[in-house]
Amino acid sequence: MENYAITISKDKEVHHFEVGEFMHQVEDKCKFRVFENGAYVASFTPDDHDFLHICENPGKVNEELLHLLADKIEAHHPHGVNDNIRKLKQ
């Protein structure tokens, strides 16, 4: 899957992120990697109910901003963030 852009405005600041999705076949592995200005800043992993949780935060991104980002990533996947996993199991 190709990377896609997500923009978030918070506290009069605009953040431009690039999100990459990776195959998520092994538990405890991050599925979504997030970059800002080309630098890896965070990653998320989905639970069984298609909700994303912070996996890593090497960019020390504000946690509230990460939650807004997770909401936007979830919205980008209307069939659920675990959709490709379900396809592999069928």
C-alpha cells in the first residue's frame, strides 16, 4: 500500500504527516509508521476492534496530537485498520 498524507491543526500549528502501512501478521508489531518532514516520529498498532494504539513515539510527539492522528488514520480505512489481516486469514 502507498503512503498517504494526513494534516492536523492543533493549537494554531499545522502538522503534515506521511503514514505508511505495513503488513501486520505478528502480534506486538507496529502496523502504521508515521513520518513528519521525512523523519520517523511515531507508529501505531491496531487492536482486535480496529482501534489504534501508540506503539512507538521516537519523535516525542505530543500524545494528544497522536490521538488525533490515530483518529484520522482510522477514518482513512473505512473497512477497518485490520482489513488486510482479515483477507490473509480467509
